Amino acid sequence: MKTMKSNTILALGFLLFMLILSHPSLTQAQEVEDEREFDYARDGHMGPEKWGEIRKEWSACSNGTMQSPIDMSSQRVEMVVTSNKLFRNYKASNATVNNRGHDIMLAWEGDAGSIRINGTEYALKQAHWHSPSEHSINGRRYDMELHLVHLSTDDKIAVIAVLYNIGAPDHFLSKLTVNITAMIDQKGEHGHSGVIDPKEIQMSNRRYYRYIGSLTVPPCTEGVVWTISKKIRTVSKDQVKLLREAVHDYAENNARPVQPVNHRGIRFYGPASRQ
């Protein structure tokens, strides 16, 4: 009887272990929290071209066929006329500023709301910034790109991206200036921001690009639903500089190079007028 119980326990333990390994949110769905294992130096042994060789779990960074970011060229974009807006149901919630090594991440701790894409609900989890932008439009890269990362209950990932040019300060970033600056002064990795309302992030709900890609940092997980807001926003030079200084990072940028499209479909959604 003891032997049967032991075998049953071992079998259940093995099954649980396999479920953990196969669970994307625990292994490779999420972006790495500590970014010190890789960098953005071109031709370096930890740069973007080498990410897939650093760890076995990051192999998609090298051999994936649906990688992000990409260039959204007018020649390959399919126009979809629709009056339906991107559904966002965000709400204010407690959030923490984190220094991940190459970027500043704002992580919501509670229910910060969600977006809905093709009937699937994706809960907002975190936001972070890249400079210059990772995605490009007709070959043009912008000065900064914000990523809003969402996760569904079955661990599917959806990211909304907002592109910025240098100009007037970004209102949302202005509210975080004190918290981000404090991270420089205290040289800490975490700083509490209190209640942050993601509804204050300005973006276009009516005109946007969409395609299937990957995370743009290791483990470069594929199957990510990307939505890139069409309207280009503005950010000040000082705000971009602050985001780079806060991470104590030697790198001048934290943007992954554009990846091959590989015949993927890219759609642009918007109303019939002003296309």
C-alpha cells in the first residue's frame, strides 16, 4: 500500500512539474525581470544578435520566425475600414516603479483594468519605455516607444505600443518624474509610486496597426498580439534622458533592431474617412 501511495505521489509530482514547465507565464511568456543578463551593444557577446545563445529558453530570439519589432511599410499593410475603437477599460490602481537593468518598468499591483481583442480579455500588467522606438513606420524610427503589456487568463500576451517624437513633455511621464528621479538619487532598484491611472496615457483608439509578433526582450516569446497606435505623441528630451539615466545603464539606447517580417500580415484599422 505504501509503495502504491509513493508511486502515486511521485506521479502527481512529475505531472505538476511538467505543468509548471509547460506553463508559459512561469517559464517564457513573461519578459525577464532582471535584464542584466543581456544588453543592446551591437557586435557584443550579450547583444541582440546573441540573445538566443545566452540561454536555451531564449532560443526564439535567434531562430523565431515571428519576431518583433518590425517595420510597418505602407506597401505591406492591409487597410481594414472599421468604426470600432480599440476597447480599453483601464482603472487606477497601485503601481511600483522598477529598474530592470535596461529599462524602467511601471508594474501595476492590483486590478488596473483590461483591453479586449477579438473577444479575449487581456489584463494590464505593466508599462515600460524604449528609446529610440523599436517599431518603425516606412523605415522611420521615432524617439521613444511605450509598451503596455497585457496578459489573458490563459497566458496569452497583448501589447499596445505608443510612439513619440521629441517635443512637448508627455503628461503621463511628467507625473512619474519625481519617482523616477528618486531612483537616481537613492540608487535603488524599486520605488513606490502609489496609485497610477493608466487612462491618463494618451493614445489613438480609432487608428492603429496590428500584427502577430513576439516580446522584444528575452525570452522573445512569439504569439504576441501587437497593437501600435497610429497617432505619434510627444516627449521632451529631458524625459527621454531621465529614463536612460535612471537605470544606470551605459547603453545610449535600449531598442532591439527591426526583425524580418517573414510574410506576416499587418493590418491598419481605422474609419473610412481620413485614412
